[in-house]
Amino acid sequence: MFCAAALFSIMPAVKYAAGGWYKVAHGACYTLKGEAFMKKIKKMFRYENVGMLFVLPAFVYMLVFVGYPIIRNIILSFQDVNAGNLVRGTKNFILFDNYLELFQDDVFRTSLFNTLRYTVMCLVFQFVIGFILALFFSKRFTLAKPVRGILLVPWMIPVTVTALMFKLLFATDIGVINYILRSLHLTGKNIEWLTTPGTAMFALVCANIWIGIPFNMILISTGLTTIPKELYESASIDGANRIQTFFSITLPLLKPTIESVLILGFIYTFKVYDLVYVMTSGGPVNSTHMLSTYSYKLSFEMFKYSKGSAVANVLLVILMIVGIFYIKATTAGEEE
Amino acid sequence: MDEEKKLNGRKNMVFSIISIVILCILLFPLYWALITSLKTEQEIFQNPPTFYPHILNLKSYAAQVETGDFNMFRSFGNSFVISIGATVIAVLLAVPASYGIAKYHFKGRKLMLLSFLVTQMLPVSVLLTPMFIMFKNMHVYNTWIAAVLADATIGIPFSVLILKNYFASIPKDLEEAAYLDGCNKFTAFLRILIPIAKPGVMVCAIFSFLYAWGDLAYGMTFILDQERRPITAGIFNFMGQYGTKWSYLTAFAVVTIIPVALIFIFMQKYIVSGMTSGAVKG
């Protein structure tokens, strides 16, 4: 494409340079036509270049601070880099050894499994709760809009703070959750939520659902407003009940929204880092490590940078596979 | 879902009450953190717990100003400088970029758009170690600059994708009218298009700020000294050292939420638009 355009832009110029001979052969009229054509090409080129110039600074920035690090990270994962040779010194290539080691590493397998389990549990609950809330707030009662607005707050709060708040709620001695369970006589003694493997994961999932509900709710709310009211009217004329209407109108028409909510939710939840790092740091005994926290631990606590990079790359590959679906969904309406 | 009409008296009342109950349940963690920060340590450990502070205790806030190492107001200042820095970079770079992508069909446009989309999905883990090496080589490790440069990489792709839609929705006639009035490409962009896209620019600025404000990984990894670390890293450090000093910890948390609360109160409409347009088809 580019070559052809360049050739076209040169052709009139060549003809023009041939000057006198050309004029004699074809007459002044044709030259004028050639000139106009050349101008057009030139203009087109300038126009396109201007667009590129606007984007270039941001693109170069991302190339330097994101593009290069990604490639560097891939190279790192094939080397043997530790605290000694991180900044300078020779770095030996050991190819796939890091990856092979990982697949025999129990903590890595646990992290991979944890990340999947955590993501699926969070997605299911935050989606269902978010959906119910979106339906509830689509009724037109006085407080619908203001209350729905305030419910967005959990999503905006720094995750570190959320982690701290849930640590407080799930605290063993002073935690409200233990207090409530005791008052309801559901448990005799205080549960050590964050220091018992199974319950620690439960606490993490709860905290993440709390963050995710507003996101799901607001996106589904927006999706609901795009469904034409007439459809519901004609459905009620046809004698459809609420449940029928929901399954035959609301759900199918919300399909694009639901798709993007779930895919985005997966991506955001799967790369969870802050929440887990602050609440449990992967403990107790590595039982709540996620791919991201394990990668961090390997790199910045054990200084096995290459192994940490390898874990991060596994995370990256999984995200990119899911990301392809997201990009497909996002760019489907883009084609001009 | 299907009610076009407003709900009438009684139903309206019932729904409103239910919505208040939902609100109370969902915002309870926030309320609990706030009142814990206002209780005395003694009251926090009281059983059964008190649901509002019986003795109002502001010491947790005051003590932070006096002590040196874990001064949360200094951390607050650090976070503020870092977040503003990241926001400025993100907006300055993303505004022209999104305009270029929305209005010109140059070669490589699709590729660039795709690369912004992809960077939005990247986990921090992939970038931490290479950035760490890079910032050490650039001699900005352990300074605010490192955190600013890293945090801007979250704001830029988000802003480009949001603003692209704003610019695309501006009719071409308007731009052409500007050319007739003697504007060129750049002056038309500055004087006509940016003012129209201002709400979009606000959304980008707010979200870039919020992302940077909430960041923990970059601030903690690229800045070593507590005096220069952002407030999120401050909380984390504090937790490690005084794990159960809940009055101080929650006071720290409340201070961290202040800017978020202010943004929410004064700029709520931008939040909704940012959350929804970020994910819906462009």
C-alpha cells in the first residue's frame, strides 16, 4: 500500500522533471492535470502525517515505558538474573530452565490454580449482585439515581484502603464479622479468617466482590437504558410475564454488554495484585498466592528476578488470550 | 426494568427504603473504618464492639503530624505530587493522540489503537522488574519521577480510548468552519476541538489521578525511602510495623480517601461517564 502511494507521488514528479519533451508530446493541459494530481497526493500525505504527529508522543512514551519493558521481561525470563547481576554484569541465557522449574514448583501451581479459582468466584458473585442491583435501580423511584451514584464509591477507593478495611472486618478478636457470627450463634469461638488457608481466600473474594459490584452494576445499568421501551410494551400486550420478558428481551439484548462486562471483569480480577498483597501477602503458607503476588515475591523478596519474570509472562499470556476476545468485541463496531 | 412511569407513593416509599438498606450494607466497611479511626484503642478492643465512638478520639490524626517516620501528611503530599505529575503527562500526551486517532486515517492507526487497548490489560507484574532496571539506569530510582513516569502509563491508554470517542463525535463541519475562519490544523485543534471535548478531558484527568492515587506496586517498588513514598505504600509499611494499631491505621485510610471523596462529591457525573465509556464499544 505504502509503496504504491509513494510510487504514485513520484510519477508525476518524474514526468514533470522530464519537462520540455513532455509538454511537447502531450500539451500543456496534461501537465496541469499532472500538477493537480501531484498536489492532491502531496496534500493527502501531509494530512496523514499530521494525524501521525498528534499520536506519536503518546505512542513513543508507551513504547519506551511499556513496550520495551515487555520485551525486556521476556528476555529476562530466559536468563539467569539475580540481585548480583541485575543492573550490570553478565547475564547468562538459560533458555527455558526458568519455565521448566516453574512447572515443578508447587507454589507456582497453587498460584495458578488460586488465580483461576479466585477470578471465577469473584466474577460470578459480582456479576449476579451487580445485575440484580442494576435491575433494582432501573425502577424510577425518588432515591434511585442518588443512591446508585453513591454505590460507585467502593470502586473508586484505593485498593490498599479496601484491603485494610476488610482486614479490619475479618480481624480475629475485634472483627465485626466474627462478632455477628457469634451473636447469631453460628460460631462458638472466633474464626481466624486471615490466618487459615481456606477462609483467607474467602475473605479475599469478599473484598474483591465489594470492589467489583459497582463496576458491574453501572455497566449493566447503562446497557439496560439502551433497550427500547416499546419492546417491553409489546411484550406485555402479548401477555408475557416478567420472567419471560427478562429471558426473551432483556438478556438477549444485553448480550454485548454482558460480554464486555465479563471479559473486562476477568482481566481486572485475574491480574489482582494490591488487594492480595496487602491483605495476606500470599499467606498463610503460600495458600493465597496469586500469579502476580508470587511473581512479586520471587523478584523483589527473593531476588530471583528471572523466575519472577517467567511467572509474570505466564500471567501475561493468559491475559492476552482473554484480551483477544475483548479486542474483538471492542473493535467489532469500529470498522468503517 | 420496564417501568417508564415513575413509581407511585407507596411503592416509591418501599423501594426507597430498600435502596437505603442496600446502601447501608454496602458502605458499612467505610463507616466502620471511619468510626474506628475516631475511637480510642481501648474502645476498639471492647466486646461487644461499639457502633459509634463513645469517646471521640482525634489523637490518631494528631499523632501523625508529630511523629517523624510515618507522617501520613507527608505521604499524602508525596502521593499528591506523584498523582498530579502522572495526570499532567497523561492528559498532555493523550489529548492530541486521541484527536489524531479519531480524526485522521494515517497508516498504522489501527496498530496504534490496538497497542493502547492492549496496554490497558497489562498486569503490573510484567513491567515491574524491567522498569526497576530502567529507572536505576536513568538514575531516577527512589525519586518521585520514577513513580510519575510509571503511573502515567496507566492513565495514557485509558485517556486515549475515552477521548477518541469524544473527538470522533464532533462533526467535521465544525472543524471545516474553523479552517474557513483562518485556523490551521493545530489552532483548530487548540481553539475549537479541545474546548468542545472538555468534559472528556475532565474524565481523563480524574481517572488518571485516581489510578495514580490508588497505585501501590509502582510507588512501593520504585521508591525506597519512606519519606518519598506515596500514601498507599505508607499504609502498607505502617501495617507491617504496627499491625494492630487500628486507630492509627484507619486514620491513615481515612486521610487517603479524602481526595477520592472530594472528587466523588464534586465530579460525580464524570465518574459515571468514565466508568461506562471505558468499556462500551468505541
